[in-house]
Amino acid sequence: MTGLPSHTQVIIVGGGVIGCSIAYHLAEKDIDVTLIERKSLTCGTTWHAAGLVGQLRATKNLTKMAKYSTELYQKLNSMDDLSTGFKQNGSLSIAENVSRYEELSRGVSMGRNFGLEIEEMSFEKMKEKYSLLNFQNIDDDVKGGFFHPNDGQINPVDITMCLAKEARRMGCKIIENNKVLSFDQEEDKVTRVITEMGSINCDKIVIAAGMWSREIGKMCGVSIPLHACEHFYALTEFSSEIPRDLPVLRIPDSQMYVKEDAGKLLIGAFEKKAKPWGMNGIPENFEFDSLPNDLEHFGPILMNAMSRLPILNELGIQSYFNGPESFTPDDRYYLGKVPYKENIFVSAGFNSIGIQSAGGVGKVMSEWIVNDKSKVDLWDVDIARVLDFQDDSDYLRERSSETLGLLYKLHWPYYQYETARNKIQSPLFDILKSNGACFGEAAGWERPNWYTSANQEAKYEYSYGRQNWFENAREECDAVRSNIGLFELTSFSKFIIKGKDSANFLNYVCVSDMNTSIGKITYTQLLNEEAGTEADITITRLENNKYLYVTAPTSHNKDLFCLFKFKGVIFLTINSSSNPRYIPKHNTNLTSSF
Ligand SMILES: Cc1cc2nc3c(=O)[nH]c(=O)nc-3n(C[C@H](O)[C@H](O)[C@H](O)COP(=O)(O)OP(=O)(O)OC[C@H]3O[C@@H](n4cnc5c(N)ncnc54)[C@H](O)[C@@H]3O)c2cc1C
């Protein structure tokens, strides 16, 4: 008797905060759900998180999700037999240079638009809120600060256990000390999950296995490109001089954050160049584990903290902590349904914000799993954006050394990654380069973003103001407008859509009239069933029953997946090197008509 059910509607792999939140939200919807954890709940990355909970994210929907997280954590905390340790003490973000001040100010106006309360603080008010702060020379030293009253901090183990407890109460089965070993699949569907204790038939699976997710994806033919990096913090001794109501403090220019924790200070780091970890795999017995401290690496950030918070010069460090967390190539996590798979969902790669994200993630994932689609636009974090070339260990190791640091570096407009470049080049690369192209990366492709003029270096000089390539872009626009331009579209994904009813089919899925004259290019949008926009595309009518469909390279899988939903209705061939592996069997050679 193993206690395993023979069948369950949804199996979640992984019992960290993310898996438990998805279980909670599915159980709330009366879905029969089983969560499988290889060791104990929280034993991966969750148990050692610092527990900062912020609300402002890069888009409205991600901010809404983070806001929902705090509301949920608050709600659970107020329930009789539950305690999440959630403390809504706010957070204070400080700018140490003018560019950061500009960045934070822009964030504030965006946040207010998203319905967040944010207050700009004078130096006096900052000192009042955070008495331990030292401003040496206000003019040179600190440019400003912003207070987010609804942010806070939480105990990561407690919130996970609360979610698990509530999920169980609503009928979810949680089975610990039971590793998922493999999956049985029929066509593009997982039918059974094989675990150490036996197998379970299921309708859908969710991979929520943190830094193990890439490995688990491989068991069912799914790319989940992420890499673990070491993440450091230090915890001071107790001091009665540390006020208990301090907000969370973020000073990104010094790469540090600070949290008050039972009369101690926790100082965490997002250093500029991170240390990737787990290159030879994650040890089998990894459970509530930590990694060796590296003071040479962490020391400079601790020094920054000491000059900003003089009390640290008097306090001893009680413990140093170093734990692994998974990072993705673009610093955005993965959510949603895997393209070309009928019943596999992913929720992984949380780039150090898994605790604050978990509530909202559980909510949107449960809707996605039940409805097979997301109710809201979550393209920035959709697993469909993953491209095959990214699932490469060297690429991931190199890129993740940069992405951890990007969390606290300035988020410049038009930022170009510095690592893992030159992965895919067009045959024209050298010619374009010798003509002064300044390249940027899109979906692994090196693309000319602008061209230099005489004696100019092909280099971005980042700014929140006018860009250094403004005049170059102006010249290019003028040239194309008054003469003729030749655009290189090698990196774009291209599909040929053909068959006797191609025009009708395209009229059904696109916003524009596609019954155009031969040779005409139409800029249009690909729509979904609710008439929402899925992609921004151009379509050229090549022949009466043949069209060339051109889309952004990052959108390759998403578009193809949308089009493939119309099984057996179109003749579709693919003409793109972005992801040649993804050519579903059912659609390579169909001749039936729409
Ligand atoms: C030092 C540090 C500080 C952090 N601070 C913060 C913070 O302040 N705020 C914040 O929001 N985030 C923070 N984070 C990030 C946060 O901890 C993570 O994003 C989050 O815990 C990820 O949760 P998860 O459920 O995805 O992964 P995990 O917690 O790692 O859970 C995955 C689970 O899957 C299980 N598993 C793996 N393989 C299998 C298998 N084959 N079968 C069954 N189960 C399997 C593992 O055992 C593990 O328990 C921090 C991270 C670190 C390292």
C-alpha cells in the first residue's frame, strides 16, 4: 500500500512554494490534484529564501499577480490556525545616482498607474523610516528614495506549509519522499507519471521543480532552459538597537538588500557577476542544503552595506548563507502550457522572486491548467517563448552569470546582453559588420540595430535620455523614406501557408482582409478565439493559394502553435531555422482544406 492514487486529474512535480501554491489554487477549484515531492516540502530553494515580498513588476499583469500574492499571504495569515509570518512593513528603495533616480521615478509613475501606493521620500523622512541609515553627503551620495507601504516580508517555509495545509484540507494529496522518475507518453500527451513509489495515471502534469525543472523537462521532451546560480546573504547577531518595524531596504546601486529579522539584519546581494552552480548536476541527496560561503565574492557588497548602515561595523555576523536558485536567460520566469504538448504545463525559473510571485502564479496557473489557456496576457513569462538554441548548458551557464546581476543593475532601455552572444548569425553578418552595423540580440540572432557614421564606434551608450544612435536612426529613416531600403529579415520566422482555402483560413485567423492581390504585403495581427492579439505579423500573397507568413523569431513557437490548433485544415510548410525540431507530425503534409 503506497498511498498513491491510481489516477488523478493533475500531477504537480515539486513541493516548493510554487508547486504548493498551484496545488492550493487547483484544489480551490475542486480539481483532483496530487503533488509529488522527491524529499520534503520546501527542501529545494524555498526554505532558505530571504522572503522579501514586493509588488511592483515590469508589466501591469505581473504587478497584479504580485499584488494578489500579498493579499493572499495577508488573508492566510489572518486565518485562525495559520501563520505565514507575513509582515507588511513596506519597502524603501534608494537611488545612489541620477540614472537610478530616473529609473525609480519611472517605476513609481508606472506603479501608480497599476494602482500601487508609492511615496517619494525626503532624506529626513527616509531617516525617520530607517534610522540605521547613514547618508554621508546627501548631494553626492544619495539622489532620492521611494517608499512602497504595501510591500513586506514573509517566512518562506511558513507560507509554503500554509498553502500545503489548505490544499490538503481541500482534498489535494501531497506525497513526499517520492521522486518522479519518468513519464509515459502517447503522441504529445503524458498519460502516466512513474515515481519511486509506483505510477499514477493523469490528465495533466505541471513541472514546478525549481532548478531541477530542466532535467524533468528532458524526461518528457520539453526544453526548460534555466541554470542555478549561487545567491548569498549574511545574518547579523541580535541587537536591541535594531528597530523591529524597519521596512525592507533595497539599495540596488550597492547591489544590496536588507531585511530586519527578529532583531537581526539579513543582508543579501545581487552582485554584478554571479557564480553559476550545478554544472555537473544537482547532487542526488540535495535537501535543505547550502553551498560554501565565498567571502571574496560577497565581501565587497558587505563593505557597501557597512558604509550605508554603520551599525554593521559593531555587530558580529551570526551566519553566512549561500544557496542555489534558478535563473533564466532573460531573467523572466516560465509559466504556462508547453507548445506542441497536449497536457504539460511549466512553472519554473523564478530568478529570486519565487516567494513574492507564488500567490499570483498559483492563481493564473490554475486557470491556465483548467482552461488550457491563460485568461490574461502573460506573454513576457510564457514558456512558449523558449527557443531550442537556449537549451544548451554552456549558453545557460554563461548567460546566468549575467542575469542574476541584472536584477540590481540599471535597467537601461535598449540594454544588450553582454554574455552568450553570437549564437546565430545571418550569412550577411560580416558584410553588415564591415558596413558599421551595431548588433543587438533577438532570439539568439545577432541583428543590426543601427549603423554607425564615420568615426563612430558601434556601441550603445546607455541613457534614459536621447540615445547615442538617435541621429543614425534618423538618417536611416530619412534614407528609406526618400529613397529605397533593403531590410534583412533572415532572423524572422517564416511559414508558407498554402492550400485551396488559404485566403479564407487567413481571413479567419487574422484581423485584416487577406484576399489581396498577388505580391501585396499586409501588416496584420494573428488573433485568438476571443479576438485577442496573439502576434504582430506581415503576410505576403505569393500566389493565389500561397502566402508567406513572417513573424518575430521569439514568437515562432507561439504562432505555429496557434496555427496548428487548426489540425487538418491547412497545408503548412515551415521555412525557418529558428526551431526546426518543432515540426509536429500531424501538420507537415496535410492537404485538406479549410
Ligand atoms: C538566498 C536566496 C534568497 C532568496 N530570497 C527571495 C526573496 O526574498 N523573495 C523571493 O520572492 N524569492 C527569493 N528567493 C527565490 C525563491 O526562494 C525561489 O524563487 C523559490 O523558492 C522557488 O520555488 P520553487 O517552488 O520554484 O522551487 P523549489 O523550492 O526548489 O522547489 C522545487 C522542488 O521540486 C522538488 N523536485 C525536484 N525534482 C523532483 C522530482 N524528480 N520528483 C519530485 N520532486 C522533485 C525539489 O526537491 C524541490 O523541493 C531567494 C532565493 C535564494 C537562493
